[in-house]
Amino acid sequence: MFWLGVGIAAGVALSRKASNTARQATPAGLASNLGDAMRELASAVGAFGAEVRAGMTEREQELHETVTRQTGVPTRHVDAPRGRHAYGSERAARPTRAPQADG
């Protein structure tokens, strides 16, 4: 009885495996596999881009700190909003020409 049960279980498992393999060989199965691969690739590229941006931000912060430490001139930090220096003042407005008198 035991060996009969083992034989039936092995036959069912082998039959399911063969059916699954045959389904993957169909055009729909191949398209599904290709779609999954493309989603995985897009996810990997997105993760890589995020890591590159994080590394760039970290390196830029290091460079700002180095310049500030070596020159004593504060620079705009990465986390500071654009248009403001690290110490909080507005960027100097572009100088305008003084109105000239006619004549």
C-alpha cells in the first residue's frame, strides 16, 4: 500500500510539472514570462537610479562641507531649498543699472 501511495503522489507531481512546463512553452506563457522579466528589469533600473542619485547627493554634501571647511566660505547645502544659501539668506539679486539722467 505504501509504495502504491508513493507512486500515485510521484505521478501527480510529475504530471503537474509537465503540464506547467508545457503551458510556459505556449505563446501566452512566453509573453507572460517576458512581461515578468521586463517588470523586474524596470524595477532594477529604478533601484539603480535611486542609488546613483543618493550617492550623488551624498558626494555633493561632502564637497560642500570640504569647501566650507577649507575656505571658510559657506556654500549652499543639498538640503537647503534652491535660492537660499546654507546660512539662510536670499541669494543676492542681480544688480540693476542706476537710471541715467537724460541730457
